[in-house]
Amino acid sequence: MKQKYYLLALVLVSFFFYQCEWNKNTKTLDLSSSNLEISINRFEKKFISLDTNNLIPALNKLRAEDTLFFDTYTIQMMRFGKVTDSISPVILSIQEFLRNKNVQELHDSVALAFENTEALKLELTEAFKYFQHYFPEKQLPKVYTVVSEFGYNAVTFDSTYLVFGLDMYLGKNFKYYGSFDFPGYIVKRFEKEYMVPNAMEVLYLEYFGRNELEETKALVYEMIEKGKKLYFLESMMPTKDKNIFLGYTKEELKWCEDSEADIWAFYNEKDLFYSKNYMEHKKHIDDAPKTAGMPSEAPGNVGSWVGWQIVNQYMENADGNVSLAEMLKTDAETIMNKSKYKPK
């Protein structure tokens, strides 16, 4: 009798380790030896606190801290114009902005929601460690936070700056989002959990994004290009819930996983994979509430999810012989052919 219990225990232990191995995220690395430290410059706090009764010297003092970023914010982001040492329409415009009660209220909301940014700093540092590990030759940007009056969530400027518009992460139920034409499927991403994925996405686009003026390729190749980005994001944040990378709910991601063979059949039967119709592509690889032609349960952007699976299969077949950097340089047709992706 004891022997039977012993054999059962062995079976259970083996099954447990099999399950652990099966569920293991192979993209997780031990980066504990990295001593990377980052800082987050809370520019919005400094800007809203400027003395409007003595504005020109206050602006010049803030500009002196980081002239390039100050000019990027005032000229490119906010469209005030270039600040000079004299009374000008630019100075008057900034003064009016700083004294505006709605602007002050928005800054108060941001200050309350982001009393500190330690959680953001920790998560972003971890993602930057992965980026530094895979791409040691690439420059990490300086990190700033601003209030952009709902203009930006995360954005890079020439790989020098990574900027968060904190007013775009106040939670999907923030009272003023409804005053704009933000679609519901976009507003649900105005949560803090999207900040680092957004940051790494714009960093990807800065360094590895395709030239948008390139000739449109077959849909399946465009899917794979999107899949490269998603694979990159997962590699930078391997412990993050995968649904976040696509802006899906967990239920929407599960629908894709459960319907993988049906999705593949849909694109085959509709003869869409090798379509070069740009407008047709947008229905399948752009953010949207739903994907055209698919069941009502299907989320938008299913084509990008398919591309992600193809890239995953390609990298699995490569069995460690293709680095992330090499994969990103590999053309989509090669990835498609070598992936042998064909779900059943």
C-alpha cells in the first residue's frame, strides 16, 4: 500500500514540475546584477508653480535647467512658441494658461493621482533593464512628466526624452475624458497600468519602427510587423499580463486563444492574407472596438494578435539561435516561411 502512495506521489510531483515548466515564461531573465537607476523629472509641478507675477525670470530659470526639454515642451508639445526675455504674445499666453482655473484643476487632479511616482519608477526601471540587456548600444532616454492638456500619453523626442502626459492616466472614469471624442476602447487604457507598456511601445517605434511611407505589403506581412512589436513588448515586460499589450481585457485575449484555428481559417477562406488593400488592412491591424467580419465576441486588432503568434512560433522554432535584435531585423516573409505557423 505504501508503495502505491509513493508512486502516486512521484506522478504528482512529476506533473507539478511539468506544469511549472509548461507555464514558465522563458522571457523572464535574472537582471539582479544590473545597477541601473533612473530618475523621473516632475516638470509639470515646476511649470504650474511658476510665479505669474514675475513670469519672465521664472521661465528663464526653469529653462536653464534643461533648455532642450523646456523648448520641446513649450514649442512642440504645447505650441506656446519660443520663450524670450521680453513681454510677448508667448509670455502672455503662458501667463493666461497658468492662471486658468480649469488648468489649475487639472494639475490638482494629476497631483492627487500621482502624489509620488515610485511605482512607475520601479516598473519602468525594470523594463529599461531588459531594454539595456537586449540593446546595450542603444541610448536610454531621460524621463519627464508633464500635463499636456490631453494631448499625449507617452511620447519620445529623438530618443533623448521619454515624456508621460500624466493627465492621460487619470483612470477611465475621469470626469473630463467624456468631453472629448475619445472612443471607449481607447479611454479604457487611460489607466496607470498602461504607462510602461506605452513607454516601451514609443521606444520601440523610435528605434525599430517601420517607415510609414514604405509601400504597403501583403496583410500577413503587416501582421508580422505588428507581431514584432508585441513580441518586443513582452520581452521588455515578461511579467505583465499579455492582454495589456493589445489593450484587451483578459476575456478578449482568451477568445483569441480559444479561437486561434478559426481565426486562421477566417483569413484563409476570405483570401485576406495576401491582400495589399491598405484600407482593408486597417480593419484588422488597427485599434478598433471590433474586427470586421468576425463574431461579435472578437476584439479589434485581431490581425496584430495573429502576427504575434507567428513571431512567437518563429522564435520557438529558432530554439535560441535568433536574438531579439536579429528577429527585429528579419523580414516578415522569412519569419512567415520559417515559422510554419498553421494552427489546427
